[in-house]
Amino acid sequence: MMPFALSQHDPGCAARTGSIALNHGTVFTPCFMPVGTNATVKAMRNTDLEELGVNLILGNTYHLYLRPGREVIAAAGGLHEFMGWRHNILTDSGGYQVFSLASFRTVEEEGVAFRSHIDGSSHRLTPEDVVDIQTTFGSDILMPLDECTAPGLPHAEAEQAVRRTTSWLQRSRERWQRVDRAMPGRLFGIMQGNFYRDLRARSAEEIAALDLPGYAIGGLSVGEDFGVFKDMLHYSASLLPSDKPKYVMGIGTPSYILEAVEAGIDLFDCVYPTRIARNAMVMTRDGPLSLRNERFRTDFRPVDAECRCATCLQHSRAYLRHLFKAKEIEAAVLATHHNLSFLQRFLKEIRDAVCRGALTGYKAQFLSRYNAGAS
């Protein structure tokens, strides 16, 4: 169902490289997806993303459903046409956003009822609605409605969420299989189970039985300690079909990305690199730098001497610090461009390391320098 081809396995761990042939081009994995919540990656033009080699971004169904609305995107001819993006788009279901609105939503067997964070208006979405909306968008990868739960939830409640997530996925799959489009998107399943191994195993078994094009691990990186994340990530990834793409939702720091790749994960997304860029934080091989610091006032070196992005080739740390202090819009543009360029190069190095069977050594070497220099 999903044209997913594995290329190389690292003999020292579960890491692998591969490619996913989607409607708007082939994506090489492992791959980081910049987040374009509102049909734009903040502070980046589409041409800037293309120049960096980005060909898969993430959009958010919840936000786009509320604003500008499904009917506007449909009238534009779909999300690609609406935002002028020629490449692939994965849209998440909005389940996490609804989960985060604890005081504004009600989970029911049929779906979720919630109040908009924008204007307080009432809405109700079923698993079928979420598939229909993403089909209208023309998403290349669709994520189903699921029930994400917070750490510390009692086992019985987490078990209920797993049951509901599976039930909703079955309904999503049935609706998706009836989609009448020349280029239908690919529906992924989402594993839940909180931090209970037996529930993770049950969820994996139930969603794998539906034979979907790919699978995501949900409910991680939601506030738990890194050690807990690491343990549950490796366990969860090992339960999913090895011949399908594996996606961990919501991770974007080097340590989390390397851990995910080592566990055999192929896709990941996060607002981290773009959000910190807007707050004057830039990523370098010697750790993140906060450019608001006084010590950068007369530092005329590039952000990262080993980076060849346009920001580093043309501007200094001192200049970017000045732009941030002066509250110039260009500050966020230049910092975001650098951070996404940094991650693109980082992922290429990761893929190269996996192909050499050297991911474990690369991980140790990279993190030793990155963590030592963090400031």
C-alpha cells in the first residue's frame, strides 16, 4: 500500500535508511518535518524550504479546520494550492491539540466535542470527519483521530483510551478506503498506551492488524523524563511492522532525534527549531546559543563556522543579536533559516552514518560536543 523501500540497516542498532514515494515526490528517511501549523512554516518562504531540500512538511488539521476553514481550502483546490507548496504535506489529526484543551473538550465514543480556542465556538469531530477534512486538504499523509493521554493516568483509563483509539482507527480506515480520488493520501495508524508496556503491545497488535501504509507512536514526549521516553520509545518501535514507515510525533532536538533513529524511527516533527529561532536561540555543533547574551554584542563570527547556509555565509552573531534586540522581523527569518539548515545537514549526516554502520559512534561523538558546548 505504501511505496516504502528500505535501503540500509545499521548492524549496531535498529537504525535504517529508506525512501517513501508520496504523491508529491520521494522522501528519504530518516526525515525531519518542519511544522507548518497554519499552512506556513513560520518565518520561512516556500522557496527557502526548497533551497534547503525540504520536501515534506506538517500541517495541523485542528488549526486549519478552525481557520481559514475547510470550505476555504477546498475552494482554493486543496492545501497545496492554497499555500503554494509543490511538495508533500502530512497533516496531523488535531488529536493532540484537542487533548491539550482539557477544560474545553469532551471525549465521546463517537468522537470529540470541543470549544475553539479562537472564539469559543462549539465543534464536534468524528474519526470519519477527520479523514474527510484531510482528504479535502489533499494531504499526502493523513493522521487519524486518536486519544492521547497524560503521564500518570491510571491503567484502566489508559486502557479505555487504547480501546477507543483502535475503534476510531477502524472507522477511519473504512472511510479512507472509500476515498474517491486519483491521488489519495496515505493513512497512518497511531499507537497509544500511555506508559504501560502491556497497553503499548496491545495497541501495536491492534493497529498493525489493519495493515495501514505507516504507523506513528503517539503519547511520548509529553513531559516525561528523557530516560522514560527512551525506554518506551525503543520498546514501542520494536512492536511495529518493520516493513512500514515509523513516525514519532513531536520530537526535534538532536538528542531525541538520534535516540529515535537508533530505535528505527523514520519520521519525526517538532516546532522546536523554528520556535527557539524566534526567541534568539540558534543551533550549532557546540550546542544552542542564546544570541541575546551580551557576549555576542561584538562577536563577528558566523552563527556556526561549519555551516554553509545563507545566514552563516552573510551575517554574524553580532548582527543577529542586534536584530533581535531591535525587534526586527528579519531576526526570526535569519535564525529560522539557519536552524532548519542545521537540521537538514544533521539528518544527512545521520543517514550517511547509518549507511556506514556507524550510527552509534556518530551519536556519541555528536552529543559529546553538542552537550559540552551548550550555552
